[in-house]
Amino acid sequence: MEKDQHTHIVKYRTYVYVLIALLFMTFVSVAVTGIDLGPYTVTTALLLASIKSVLVLLIFMHLKFDKKFYGIMVASVFLLLACVIVITFMDYLYR
Amino acid sequence: MSEAVNQHTEVSYLEYKGRFKGLFAWIFSTDHKRIGLLYLYSMLVLFSVAALLGLAMKIELIAPGKTIMDAQTYNSFFTLHGITMIFLIVVPGLPAVFGNFFLPIMIGAKDVAFPKLNLLSWWIYIIGAFIALSAQFIGDGPPDTGWTFYAPYSFRTGTNMLPAVTGAFVLGFSSIATGINFIVTMHRMRAPGMSWMKMPLFPWALYGTSWIQVLATPIVGVTLLMIVLERTMQIGFFDPALGGDPILYQHLFWIYSHPAVYIMILPAMGVISEIIPTFARKTIFGYKAIVVSTLAIAFVGYFVWGHHMFTSGMSGTALYTFSILTFFVAIPSAIKIFNWVATLHKASIDIQTPFLWALCFLFVFMVGGLSGMVLGALSTNVHLHDTAFVVAHFHFIVFGGTGYAFFGAIHYWYPKMFGKMYDKSWANIGLAIFFTGFNILYLPMFYLGMTGMPRRYYDYVDEFHGPNIVSSLGALLMISGLIIIITNLVRSAKHGVPAEADPWKGKTLEWTVASPPSLENFEEIPTVTKHPYGYE
Amino acid sequence: MNDHQVHIDEHRDDEGAKTGMWIFIFTELLLFGGLFIAYSVYRYLNPLAFHLAAEELDTTLGTINTVILLVSSMTIAMSISAIQYKNKKLTLILMGITLLLALAFMVNKYFEWSGKISHGIYPGSMTLQEASRGELLFFGLYYAMTGLHALHIVIGMAFIGYVMHLVVKNEVQHDNFAILENSGLYWHLVDLIWIFLFPLFYLIT
């Protein structure tokens, strides 16, 4: 069967770079909490978390190297959850 | 293929001797066909119990005041009827029985992708059923919340909620396991040459269904878990006294439970899409439109949950949004109806029992669907919310939709599953009585609802007496029809005439294998070149 | 598709196993998704109380746990490369480090929770009954979400431990490591959820 999926081996180095980026963003988000950005505090924290999760998905979870169809599925699932949250807030925002 | 393998596969799946004997050869079998039958038998037992509970409720309603049971018994009866019918029968029903049995055969595979997981899902189902039903017998009396477990009553009531909620939670895993299995099976195991657009429509319907099972069930899982935590550990989620918002419970519950309605109806539509071209002896009209509308229903169906909560106190914006989306989701359903009717146009129809079931399905599904439009409109919903109208609509869609498709499917595939043909005239008589009883039972409830009879009450004012008598008599008639149908099927499994491989002259792959199929379905995996419904 | 003669029991499909694992991961994401919906609604309804309640949480402990999980995520990802390089010893070392880090996370979590409980902050406690409703909700969600996450850590540890056992027995090798990949995917899922839990609970001051 199709064994060609596993021919790609990710270098150790790549993982170390990703980890450094992830740690960096973690410390930035902790540091930003100390500064009062008003309503943008949550936005910054969530934005950094999203970038971090994209990195984890793409490199650690191999989405970048896998068939495209996995990436599409993951994106759709996140989109679905986002839509559900938005529609739920149709109620709470305007109540 | 070697000679040894050939001989090995010639034994039918019913007679195959594996590692275990007797009952164990079934309950430890990883064969998708045996698992399908395990589900069928378990559901037959549960369905009989739940149908009798329904009959008991209708008898209670034959006259105002207490007839055969008191209010608390009635409350626990409709709760148990709902939990059993929804979580144990219609949600798993068609995928678990006919999906398990026919999905691999229809796409030309020897089994599902994960046979052991498949067996595990049946075991989880049985364990979940026992936990849910144990609520009836242990603790402080049977649950009385209805199958929706609405907060805050579900953690205030003194009755035995925990097992019921835990059971529903456990059953979710069974549903998810089946969903994962089917999706992977369809992605990985289609026969050579069967591209997505050459896949029959029942597998397509199961594909949409499986995605909903996978993506919606976890939400209700965690919601039920929150109810459990709230009841056992006083963690505030939905209790206003602990700061929670009961309406959020309704949101979370219906985020699952509305898509669950499409878990019920999509495979039903798939079954009808198989039966109609076979007996019309014609290619299905608009194959692609049916595929697209299947996926559209699965997708849009995810965003309409709020129409169960129009009178709960949501914001105006939310009301409009949900109402519009509800109307949108009706479009693909209507497209399918048009496609089926167009398939029948100018066809030389072979009128047989499965086809009659499909015709009855079209009628009841349309009544159910159109009454759903009435409920999806905001202004009428306020009037009809929580009345008998909703009960009638729901039973027309779920019993009328999924139930009729289930019986249609069993009459359609019965010769393939058991290698015997049932008595066709008794089957038709049963259907006639059942269909008459069904309409006499539920049509008056539309009227009762419009004139204001609330649902879930064991008593009513005198004005409602007449239609209730009619409705209750209809219930008796319907149950007698059911008894004829089931007796005929059970009897024919032993005494029926042996069936040929393709009794209905169907064209999909399951009709190319023996009746009943051999253990591995195909001696050689077929190569597919044609469209599934190539009649011309 | 050249293995049609193979008996169904011998059927092996690594790609299919991975697809199945991903779909299972989606169900896990949506399981937490339900809690995230509840969190966002209640935070929207009680902004001030959530703000105050979050100050009770120890950001340092939370940060340490984040670092632990990120590093463990890297080591398990590296172990997949190691097995592809046919380096069994390194694979086992990397998986062992992952398990140790997971254990460290749980120890940390234990001290964090027991600290809270000793301050009288636990579901149904007297302190919380006098607190505002928003704070009550915050701590309810805090215990439920981090608790469910901790449960996933334990499951992930068991899964990785089992795969380690398979590696030792040479049942997982350079051409047959789908289950190692799947245990890795599961572990990254645990990491992924924590990436969101951390700012939502510890960083709203």
C-alpha cells in the first residue's frame, strides 16, 4: 500500500527551532499581560495562542508534510467551532 | 487467488465457524455483518419495550384524568420512551444496523477499516443501554425530565438522573466509534475504480452522517458531563443559584441534538435513494444534486439548533438568524424529494413491499417536513411551542422518516441478510394497517396542538377528548400492524423461501454477492467501472 | 491496492489508522470546544469577576507547565524522526523524557490544586459560596477544564507508555511506526488544548 507517506523525515533541528519560537511566544504573552492594553489584552493572548497552535499543527503534527486533505479537515473543524461560537454569541451579544 | 481461499470464503457468514461457538461466535465476532445483526436484535428488543411505553401513554390519554397511571409514572414513561427511542434506536439505528452490514459490501470491501473498534462500539452500546435503563430500577425513582434533561430541573429533581445521563454519555462513544470507522472505511477501502462520484447514495448518506456523529456527539458528551459534575460536585455551570445560565445548557444540548436529527434522517434518505431506483428500474434522477444536498444538510444542519429555543428568551437577533437558517436547511431536503419523484416519472415501476414503504416514507416525510416549516417560523412557533403539534411533527419526521426507512430497508435487504424471502402479502397487509394506524395516531395531534393541548401532560381538559380517543385508537391499530410486520419477518427467517442473489434486480454491489453473503463478502474484490444505478 | 489476497485479519493500513486518529482528535477538540463555549459565554457575562478570580491563579506555575508541555511535545515529535533513522535507543530516550515531563506536569498540577484547596477554593466550599457568582463560575470551569485536561495527560501517558513497550519489543520499527505517530498526535492534542487554556485562565489580569 502507499508507504510513501513516511518517506519524509523531519530534521531534529526543525523541531528545536519550532520549540524556541513557541517558548518565545509564551514569554511574550506572559509579558504582555503585565502591560495594560485594555480590550486588546485578550486579543493579543488569543492571537499568540493561535499562532502557536498553527505551528504545533503544521510542524509537530506533520500537517505541512502530510496529504493536503488532513489540513483541510483540520481547518474545517476549527471553522465549524468558530461558527458555532459566533452563532451562540448572536444570542448573548444582543440579549 | 488461491484455491484454499476460495473454499474458505464460500461458507455464508451465518454458518461460519470461528474461534468461538454458539452465542460467543456472535458477541465476539468482528465480522461487520454479524455486528450489524447484533445491533438489529438489540434494537428489536429495546424498540418493543419503548413502543409499548408509547402505547401505554396513549391509553392513559384516551380519557381525561387518571386512566391507567398517575402523573409521575407518566413523566417517567415519556422520559424512558424518549431516551430509549432517541439514544438507543433512531440515532444509532440505520448506520449501526444497515450501515455496518451493507456499507463495506456496497463499496466493495471485505470489512470496515477497524473491525475490532466496530465490535467495541457494540459493546459500548450495550453497556450504555444497561446504565441508562438501570436508572429505572435503582435509586430514588425513574428520571422524569424528558429526554432533553433540561437544566435546572435535571439537577434539582430528586429522581435518579445520574445513570440516565451517564448512559447517554457512554452511548456517545459508541456513536463516535462507528462514525470514525465509516469515514475511514470510505476513504481507504473503496473498490478499485469506485471514485467518490461512483459511490452509491446510501454510503454517501452514511458519510455525511458519520461526520455529524463525529463532530456533534462530543459537545453533548461534555454537556452531560457538566450535568454530572453539577449534580455530584456542585460545580456551577447551569444552575442560576451558582451563577450559571440555564439557557446555555439548551444551547449546548441542541448544538448536538439538532444535528442528531440529521444523524437520524440522512441515512433514511440514503435508504430511500437506494430503494427508488431499484424498483423504478431507472437511474436515479440528479445523483450529484442528491450528493451535494446530503453534504449541505450535514453542514447547515449544524447551525440551526436555536429553533428549539424560540420561546426560551434568546435575543431577537438570534431568533431571526436561527429562523432563516432553518428555512435554508429545508431546501436540500426538498431537492431530494423532487429527485425521488422525478426518478419515478415515466418509470416502469415494479411494485413490491420495499417500494411501498418508500412511497409511504415520501408522504409522511413531506407532512413532517412541511409542519416543520410551520414550527420554524417565529410567529407560529410561539403559538405552537411545547404543544402536541410538536410531538406530531417530531413523530412524522423521526418515526415517519427514520422508522419507515428502517422498515423499508429491512424489507429491501432482508433476502440478502438472511438468504430467505419473507411472506410478501403479509408484509403488505402489515404495512397497510401500520400506515393507517400511524396517520390516525398522529394527524389528530396536529389539530390538538393547534387548539392548545400542551405536550407531556397526563391529563387534559374535556374539549380535547374527541381527537384524543381517535389518536389512541390509532395507536392500537399501529401497534397491531407492527406486530404483523415483525412476526412475519421473524417467522420468515426460518420458514421463508430461499432467496436468490438478486431478487429485486438491483444494480449496486451488494446484489452481486450470494444471499446471504460469504464471510469475506467477495471472492475477489470487484473493479468498478460503471455508475451505481446503470439501468439504461 | 495490491493486497487483495490478504485475509481481513491481516489487513494493515497505516494511512487509514492515521486518518482515524485525526478524526478522533477532532472529537476531542470538540469535547473541549463545548467547555470553551461555556467559558466564553460566562466570561462575556462576568468580565470583572473573571478578572479578579484569575488573579488567584499562579502565573509562574502556569508558565512552567506550559514550558514543560511544549518541550515534551518536541521530544515526542523527535522520537518519530529517531525511529525513522532506525535509532531505537534514542527513540526510547526521547519517549522516556516525554513521560518524565508529563509526570512533572502532573506533580506541578497537584501542588497547584492542593494549594487552591487549602485556601478553601474548591467546588462547594464555604469560601466560594460567599464569592460572587462570576468567581464561582470561573473556578468551576477552572477545575472542570484543567481536570479534564489532566485526565487527557494521564491517558496520553498510558498510551505513550504502551507504545514504548512495543518499541522495546521491536514491534514498532522504522517501517511500521503508525502507532507511535498516533500516540504523538494525541500528545500534541493535549499540548494544543493547553496552549489555549493557559492564556484563558492564567493571563487575564
